[in-house]
Amino acid sequence: MSRDNAIAAVLALLAEPAYLVKRRKFQEACGERFAPFLRDLHAEIVKIQSANGPLPLYVIDALPARYVRELDGLPAEQRGMLAKEIVSVQMDALAERMRQSKLPPGIIDQYGTAVRYMTGSIVSDDDSAYGMVRSSYFDRDLRLAAGLSLPVGSQIVDMRVWAPATLYRYKGLKANLRALAFVKLELGGLGPLVRIHVDTRNLSDFNEAGRNQCYARIAQLMVARPEIRGMIGTSWFYDPQIQTVSPKLAYLARVPLQNGAFLRIDGASEIHTRRATARSPTRKRLFEEGHYRPVCATMIWSRKKMTNWAREQGFL
């Protein structure tokens, strides 16, 4: 698909009647009241877009605290309506950002799918749930719509991520030195990196072939953006136990680890146990029987090793 066709597809999605009706509903209910808030918030997002430093896990936390306080102080339904309009305002400028960007064609082509599920959430998701600032799709959609995350297929990558310095601490001398050597000699620094993760609204290509296509697009992004030092992912997906308890998911780490990626076991936590057992009766049973204790792991694939793999596979 050409860039022009990809932009036309996005504009068509933003012109769909159900989406426009939802936006009019906000304007009629409280548009005038929140116009100054939206204007000022947009100006702050522009500042973030033009900067180069690391972004927090939740992009909303990069904004002045008064915006979160104002959102949190609203009734749940009104907060959700405002959150959806914040995302919509960013999507208004998305076509022009796509036109001016130097993103690889393979990533530009993914915007249609991303905008489809974002507008779908704005139209269909419960307003009260969407407005839960750190436990809904709101922050993720804000990142995507503002160009601070990019769609790469069945995954999303967050831009301007730095690995934590704890990567080479608290694991014993040998493990710490190994991690430090990787950061200094292979990665060249803690950032900037891109952080890969899943959006459960887009699982059609959540398989081995789809994952490899994601890796290819990220490698193409690294060629276009030479400042990116590597790709980082932190998840129970990368737990070595997955090879035996869920061998069908072993591909999630196989290609990177077989091609020079670094792996650090972070440890167990309630949230990763919940995520690892939520969708699999087998993993849940093994956990309850004491045969499986999910752990979180951090995997980093350096720019050099990732682009080498992509070249060998014919993606570059």
C-alpha cells in the first residue's frame, strides 16, 4: 500500500458516521467547557513530541500534573468522554504526521488497523471504563495517536524508552557484570530503545509469522532512525519456562535469543502471575498445582544483532 493510500484509509476511518456521532455527543455535552483544557493539553503534547528524552511508562505522566488531577476529579462518564476527545484531537493530526514522517512503508501501512481499533474503542467502549487513566486503552491510544508509539503489526512499540539502571544491579556480581558488559559493549547505552508490547484488540497476527513481521518492521525502523539502540520487552512471555509449559508461545523469544538478544530474569510478581494464567487453563492448573511459578523477564535485542537478523532474512 502506498503512503497516500494508507493516509486515505485513515481519513476514511475518521469520517465514519458512528465515530463522528460520538464526537458530536461530546461537543454537545461539554465541548465548550473543556475547550481551554483541550487546547492547553494539545500544546503540552506538542512539547513532548518535539523533545528527545525518555518518556515514562504512562505518557500522561509526562504532562503537568494538573491535567491528571482535573481528569481524576471528574465524574467517571464525563472523564471517559473527555479522554476519548483527547485521543480524537491527536488523531485529527495523524494523517499529516504520516505524510511528513520518514517512517518505513511497512509501519505506515499498519496505521489503518490501529486507527480502526482506536476509533472502535471510542465508539463502543464504556465511557467510564475508558477514562480510567492508567488501566484502560486511553494512555495507549494517546501514545499511538500522538506518534509516541508506533503500530508494527500484531504489536506496538513505544518510542523513547530507556532501560532501567537496575538492569545491572541486584542480581549478584556475575549477572550484574554480564548485564553491564552488554549495555556498554553491545547496546552502547541504556537508550533510546523501543519497547514492544501487545494490544489485545489486535491479535489477528499474533502468531510466529506475525511476530517475525513485527521484528522486520522494527529493524526497518532502526535503519530509518539510527539513534535507536535496540528493542526491549518485559513480560512473562520471555520466561524460559514457557518453552515447556506453553511451547506454542516459545516463538515469542526464540528468534531474538537465537540471534544474540540479552535476557534477564526479573522475578515473580502478582501482576505477571495474573497475566500468565489469565488466558490459559493449562498454565493456571500448573500454577495451582505448584508446577509453574511465572516470572517476568526482560529481553533486549540490540540494533546491530536485530538488523543483522533482518538482513539475513531478506527484510532489509
